Amino acid sequence: MEQQSAAQRLQQVVAATAMGGSELHLGDMGIEDLAPLIPLVFRQLPNLRILRLPNNRLRYLPTDLSCFKDLVYLDISGNNFKDLSCVLPALQPLRSLKHLCINLEKERDEEIIIETLLSLETFNGTALNESTSDTMLAETSEINESTQWMEDAQNLVTAAVGRTAVSSEFQNFARGVITTLTETLSSAQDPSAREAEMLNSKALMFGYCFHAIARSCEPSLSSVLTTLYNTYNDILQKQKNIMREVMEDRDSKLSIMREDMQAAIREIEQLVDTFEKTKDLEKEKAQWEKDRTEWEKEKTGLVEEIGWLRHDNERIQAKYKQAELCKEKLLTTVTHLEAAVQQQEQYTGQTRPPRTSSSTSVAEIASNNRQSSYYVEGVHTQPQHASSSSSNYKHQTTHTTNNVPHTGRTTPTTQTCTDTVSTWSCSASTVTCSSSATNLTQSTWQQPKLAQSQGTKSHAPQHWDLHQLKSFIEELYNSKTLYDAKCSEKCAPRETLEQYLSTYLRKKYSNADQALSCAQAVTMAMYTYSGEDNDVAVFEKIIKNELDDEFRLVQQQLKKQVHDLYLKILQARQQHSPSHRPPEFVEPTQCMHEGEWREIVCFLYEANDANTLCGTVKQLILNQRKNATPNEILETQGLGLTIKYNNFLKVLLDFQLKNKCNFLEKFISQFQQFDKDHNGTLNEKEFIGLVDVVCSPKKPDKAHKLQLLAVIDPYKHHSITFSQCVTLFSSEKML
């Protein structure tokens, strides 16, 4: 019932405010939602052209206002619209909307409305172009005037008759008159015609009032008033006809005058065009005369120039014949010179210094070395300090390029003795490689596959544990350091670790079978433990010529720094417990608390690398807890993110190795491009080519190349190792 009474009240409001069936004024009524009004308004006013909704509480407009297709004027100012999205979707379907009044917070939103609604002629009372300003004022004035007529006539009828039924009948009649007037005014452009239509509508409206009043009077007075109105109406009708005839005559004369004016304008334009063409012709004629004079002068000059050109042509033809004779003589001379050069090259040609072939046996190399002054006997001296240019933690002397997070490495499996690709073969007094493989070259250091070679006695390979392998590697490093020191004293060429391994095994074992067995054990153990131990992984990379020899010293320095830092942390912690003696060394299985290992990482590395390493250590701890036994879980319970010292150290060493390999990845590929025999050494020509590739696209000049060559090979041994190249290019900042 309440909803029905509210709807009835709304109908009464719409009916009371509807003006002539084309205008509706609902301002200052506290309306919050327009959606419930649309069906009611459309049913009452299907031809609505003017809708006024100022000073309400509207926050948005319904998205579907397409039913008001004839709406021309919309006033929604003084409402609570937040932004453009609350009104623009509803305004876009209103194709006939010409006048809009709205208040928005942002000026840019108002500009977008003007750009989107192309039919708008005025916005907030401002004409969008000059031609619509006067039209807008006229239409507004006419609409207001027609509204005032209706109100005056309605008040007159109500005051004279005093009956609601008559007032309702008058409203229906007034709607029809106002609707007809509005449609007529929208199509009429002439001001006089519009004024005539206004007066005619006014006469009809007040005539209705006159009849309504006459019907309410006594019969005698009603008859007199009706006769008086008919007579007055006939006079008005005659005046109307006269005005129509006058206007038609005027329109006819204006049409004729307009046609005459247009014809005169066309004639004037033709005359102007003709005059302009005449002026252009005169200018063209003057220009043509001027050009003709210049052409005559040019013609005279060209005739003279042609004469000079003919003379020059004859002179050039004579010189050309002389040049042809000289060319024939030069060709004959060149032919004789080429023959002489070829003959001289045949008698004076020289061969390049010989290089050690990868297939040469270790015994032959050692024999040659013993015969020369370059052979070095083992002498126990302290190892030299290598450059730390490959280090990437911040407390070393220099830094490498960008670091990359550490990733785990898969441990290769050990193959059986029957799966062989390249084998070691032994003779009575030498250790050599078989014909199917090179002397421990990079291609040889693949997954170990050992078998019996033809004509060689088979020996079961030894199986070394990690401790045996690391002891052998340390012994080999120390021997190689002494050997390099002797080579430097004797000005002898350096060997790669791969080449020196053959020399070392021959010197260590007098029996070839023992040397072969040791080589097999080293190979198998190296591929077994390279994923578990960082020292073995570094040894493998150096053997394959994928790391320089000095990098192992960088790893040793890192171990010492981590050990010293952690030892200081433990000693500082023991100071608070006088009953405990401060430790003198760190146990490999010592558990490190999160604060301790984070402090070490942040001290040694820059921020980005430190964050990466901390994340790696944390992930390793979590993975170990997943695979831990119940006893191990109980031991570490309540200790937080703890890790054993040896595991923490391996994360740092693997991080160093990973970054060093990434740093040298491109250079390794470039080096292998010129190391055709894959023995880890280059000759002079190959080194010059490597310099060009490394320095590309800016290749150094010849003097710089020779300078680099003199630094790396001052005694012209024509044997430059991979490690020497890395050291030189790093010092020259070429990597």
C-alpha cells in the first residue's frame, strides 16, 4: 500500500509538473534515483523534449535513457556526480540532445563530455559555437514564454470555473497545443514565422479559456460571449490570412532576389577569374620574354663551349692513346716481376718452428727435455702467490664481473672398465696414449671409460676414495708449482696441468703399469667426487683447460678467510664463558648458527651476492631437514637455521667456481676456436688471432699485438698456455 501510494503521489507530481507534454520540471525534489521514474515519465510524456532535474541528490544516471529520443534540453546541475563514469554512458544514446547543464569536479571530464556528445550546441549555458548562441537564446525565450501562457491560462480557467475536471481537460488541451508549437518551432527558421506560430498557439489556448468560461455562465450571457468570440476570431483569422499572404509574397520576392544575387555573385567571380587569368598571362608573357633573352645568351655561350670541348676531346684522345701504350709496358713489367718473385720464394722459403704434437708420447717429451737446458728436476720451494683477479668476493684485491647464484651440480657416475673411448697404453719404459686418443687432451677428459688396449697388458684400475684423490691433487699442485718456478728461472716454456700430469706420472712411477693404473684411478675418482668436493671440481676444470691454474689459490685464500673469521666469532663467544678454553681451529662438522654464517657472508660479499648466498644456504638447510633422521631432527631442534661448517664452506666455494666459469665461458669458446689440437696451448699465429677475436669489434693495431706477444712469450717458445692467456687478458682488462 505504501509503494502504491508513493507511486500515485509520483504520478500526481509528474502530471502537475508536466508542461504541454514536452517539458518536465522536477528540480529541488530530493530525488536520489532516476531509474524508477523512467517508465512513469515515458508513459506520461513520450515526446519529452525538456527535462529539468537541478538541485537533487542524484549520484548517477541510469545507463538506459534511449527512450527519450526526442530530448533536446537536459538540466542535471547541482547533483552529486563524482566522475565521468556516472553520467557519460547514459548521455551517449541521446542523439538529439543539444543543451546540457551539469556540474563535475574535474574540468577534463567536462571537456570529454563536449568531445563525446557531438550533437551538443550549448554546455552549461555557453554556446559551443557562435552560430548557436542566438538560436539557443531564442528557443529558451520561446519555451519560457509558452510555459508562462499555459500557467496564466490554467490559472484563469481555475479561477473562473473552479472545477478540477475542467482544469484536467485544459491540461490535456494545453499539452497538445504546446507539443504542436514545439514541433513547428523546431523546423521553422524564419523569426517572423516563429512569432506567428507563437501568437496562433496563444490564441488557441486563450480561446479555449473563453469557451470554458462561456459554458459556465448563464445561457443568455454564454450566447452573447460565444457570438463575441466568433466575431473576434473571424477578425483574427483574416489578419492571419493577410499575414500569411504577405509573408508568402515576401518569401517569393526574397527567393527571386536570392537567385539574382547568386547569379550576380557567379558573374562577378567569373569576371575576377578572367581578370586574374589575364594578369597571369601578362606575367607569363613577360617571364617568357625574359627567359627567351637568357636562352639566347646561353645558346651563344654553349656554341662557344662546344668548340672548346671539341678541342679538348681531341687532346684527350691523344693522351688516351699514350696511356694505352704505357699500360701495355706496365703489364709486361709486372709479369716479369711476378715470375721473379715466385722463383725467389722457391729458393728462400722457411718453415715455422715445430710444435709438440698431441700424439707425442710423454717419454719422448721428457727425453727431449733432458737433452735441453729446459728440463727441471724437482726442488722443494714455497709456492708462488697467484693473482687474485678471478676472485669475486669483496675483500680480495680485485673483482670479477657479475656473479650468478650458486646451483647444485650432478655427480657423474663411474663407468666400468669395459666402456672405453680413449685408454692409456704402456710399454716397457714409457707411458703413452693409444692412437685413438690424445695425451690427456680436453676430449680425453670426458667420462672415464677404461679397457684393455691392443698389445697392452690389462690391469684392474684402483678405486681411490676422496682423501686419496685430494692428497694426490695437492701433491701434483706442489710439484707443478716447483716445476713452473724452475721453468721461469731457465726461461723455459710452461706446461698446462694436463701436460704436466704425464710428466709427473712418468717421474713418480718407474713402472709403466703403475703409471697407467694411477692415471685410471685419478680419472675415475675425479669424475666420482667432482660433484661432492669443490677442490676436485676445480681440478677437473683446470685439467680440461676451462680454468686458469691460479684460481685454486683464490679458493685457498677464501678458505683461510672464512676459517679465520669464524674462529674469531667462536673465540669472542667463548670469552663470555671463562670455564671454556677458546678454540684454536674450526672443526669441519662444527654447527654454525644463522647469525654467524650471515655475518661472514655479509662481511665477504657485496649486498647482491650476499643476498643470493644467504638464500642458497637457507634452501640447503631446509633440504637437509627434509632428509634428516629423527635423531638429527632432535639434535637441531630449537637451534634455528644451523649448518655444518664444511657444508657452508662448500656453498661459498661453489659460488666462486660458478661465477668464475660464467666469467670465462665466452673466452673458453674463443680459445678453443684457435686451439685446433686441443692441447691447451697456442702458437704465435693462433695467439694473434685470439687477440683479434677477444678485442672485437675494435681490433688492436699490429704494434699492440706484438707488444702483447712479447709480454706473454718473451723467449719465443711458440707455446702459450690457457692460464697465461687468462692472466694476461685479465691484467689488460680485455675480458
